[in-house]
Amino acid sequence: MMKFAAFSGVLIEHSIQEAMQLTKKLGMDGIEIAVREPHLSAGTSLPRVKEIQALSRSLDLEIPVLAGYVGGFSDASDSEARKSFDEFKRLLDIADHLDAGMIRIFPGGPNAFLANEYHYAKAAHWVSLCAEEARKHQVRVLMEIHNDSLVETAESSLRLLRMIESDNVGMIHDAGNMYITDTDYGRDSVLQLGRYLFHVHVKDELRVAEVGAPGTFTSTTRHGQEKFLQSRMGEGGADHRPLFEALVETGYSGWVTLECHAPFPPYERLEHDFQFVRGLLSSLRVAP
């Protein structure tokens, strides 16, 4: 059975303690902690980490993932890559205390359709080092399928994964990001990723004619500079039904993190999206 988490970055205006309490109020199983202040960082003190640990246990709220922002290896200098690697190692120690079994990193850019072989080779080198360290802690390394990156499609993700060859490195499927990239994010993508599908993010996006309104942004795609609006589930252009049908079909029993950034109050948009996902699963006759 799938488990559901809130992305603490959606609740970044709150303290991590408040974010955890709001997540519990929503009825979710866990919280994916964004590794950025005021929630967490590689430099967070041990007493503060233990406070987060104690609260998670008292709330019976799991912390499946530390959503790190370290990496960018493919287009970083050697010194910058080493600095990111050292930060990742500090996150592993924090993950031990929080019982977090996965840590997200970013391999870097540019877009897969603009990247050269050396971008993938450099990213593979550093991600492999991260995987080696993570194995000592029994932690899995996540890379998010993300627009404007080397891994913006299932195909480009597999290209990099096959250069790493570590069974503790896998992908975060993100239909919202894949909608931006204009690649398949339904059944075929789930089947393509196969054993490399470690985690799932859900959010909605919508192609729009102009930016300027709250929640709008631009992104480079194979079509050029495109404009988008961050949306609540069911109000954008990403149809998540084929994704959840495929997750049910393949027996996915991992975590699904809700990370809506639409221009609505944080708790309200998380509540809306959780109700949407539960309704979708109910229509598939699967209890969330």
C-alpha cells in the first residue's frame, strides 16, 4: 500500500515543528524534509536534529526522505563538486538520526537534449561516490526527474543510471516536471524505470501564454522558452490518472510526496491535493 508524505518545502513559512504538526493534521503518513532553512541543513546541530527526531516519533510521522539540494555535479568545478559531496556525507549522519532511508541529490544540467557525454560521465562519477558512502548508512540515493537537468525523461534517467551501476541509486518520478519537459509521465514511464523507481512526487502544472501572475515561471524545453503556472492537482495540464493506474498495476508500495506550489495558502493546497489523490485512488478502487 502506498504511503503519503507532505513536502516540507510547501510549508517553508512555518517552522519544521509546525510543518510536521500540520502534516499530521492532514492525515499523512510522513513528511519529506526540504534540506533548506528554517527546516534543516547540513549544518543543523545534533540537539536540533534530535528534537526533530523526538517530534516525529511522538507524532508517529515518518521521515522517508531528506530532500537535499546538493549536487549539480555535471556542470560544477571539481572543488564545487567536492564541497557538495562533503555536504552529502553530513546529510547521511543526519539521516541516521531521523531514520530517513533516502536522500535526494541533483546530478546537474544542462537539459538532456543539450547535454554531452562528458556531462553524464562527470555526474556518474560523483553520484557513484555518493552511492558508495550511502551504502555504509543503508541509505538510498534519489535523483528527481526534473526539467532543465540531465534526467528530465525516463530515457535520460536510464542513460545516467546505467553509467552508475549501483542498486541503491534510483529515481523520483515527477509527473509535473515531466509535463513541463513534454515527455511521457504515465504507464510507459513507470514501466521503463522499473526497479529504478524509488519514489514519487506529484504536483500539477499548466502551460500558459504569459508570466507575471503569482505561480508563473519559465523553463527551457525542447520547444524553447515556455511559460507555466504552478497549479493544484486537477487544475493544471498533467493527467495523473495513468500514473496511478500504473503504480497500482505494478504493485508500487513506496512513498508518494505531495509538493504543490500553486499560489494558494500552503495548508489549503496540500489538503486539496491530498483529497484529489485519495479520490483518484478511490476511483481505481484502491484504499489510500
